[in-house]
Amino acid sequence: MPEGPSFGEIVERHYRNLYLFALSLAHNEADACDLVQQTFSIYARKGHQLRDSSKVKTWLFTTLRREFFAIRRSAERFADEAPDEATTPDLSEKTLSSLDAQAVLEALSNLPMEYREPLVLFYMEEHTYQQIAEQIGIPIGTVMSRLSRGKSKLRALLEND
């Protein structure tokens, strides 16, 4: 079996995009960092099982997404005990490069997850329709439909602001 990139190279190559994806899901820098760290921790333990090193990116994004939803399901079980969190992302100045980026992030955070997730994966992470379909577990046609509807909804949110 040919040897693929080292763990350090994989982290270096994918950290930023995984972080941006995690941030789009979690809306919180600390939670996004935790998700990325957890994803790389799982990869460190189980990555050797991956037979095709060209699928590392898809594996990492799929794992991060699964971890996010597992944490979210767990949090929902205890929702009555926890205080409500703000619906807008908690972002520092160094995370944002301009006010326009902040407006887009806020508008994205107001989209339902079914539209937000494919938009982020396609436009910010540059995944293919096939990769998105595999990660989310939906047909390619549904990916295309959600991207189209998501863009329309995002445009409407941005025009209203």
C-alpha cells in the first residue's frame, strides 16, 4: 500500500477549511476549535483504516459533521437545563476580514441547516456535489436543489439587511 501524507501534513492542509466548516455549524469559535480537535483526534486513532489516501478530506469533513450532530443531539437532551444561547456567531475581530464577511456569516447563520451546510461545503470548502452528497447522505440532485434554494434564501436575507 503506497504511503500517504503524514499526520502533520494532513493537519496543515485541512485545518483551516475544517475550522471554517465547524464555525459555520457551531457559530462559536471555541466550539469550532473543539470540533476540529476532536476530528483530528479521531483521525489519529482511526485514520490508518482509510484505504484510499485521496479520500482524507471527505473523511475529515464527514467525521466533523457527525461529531457536530452527536454533540447537538446530546445537548438537546439537556436543553431544559441549559440556558438559551445567542443565535448569532460569537466571532473575534481577527476571524472577520470585513463587515461584508460578517453580514454574510450572520445571514448564513439564519438559514436552516439543510441549506447552510451545502452552501458552506460548496462555496467555502470547495467540495464537489458528489463529496457533499456523500458527506450529508443525500442524492446529488438534492444537493443541487438545496444549493439553489439556499442561494435564493441567502440573497433574500442579505437584501433585507
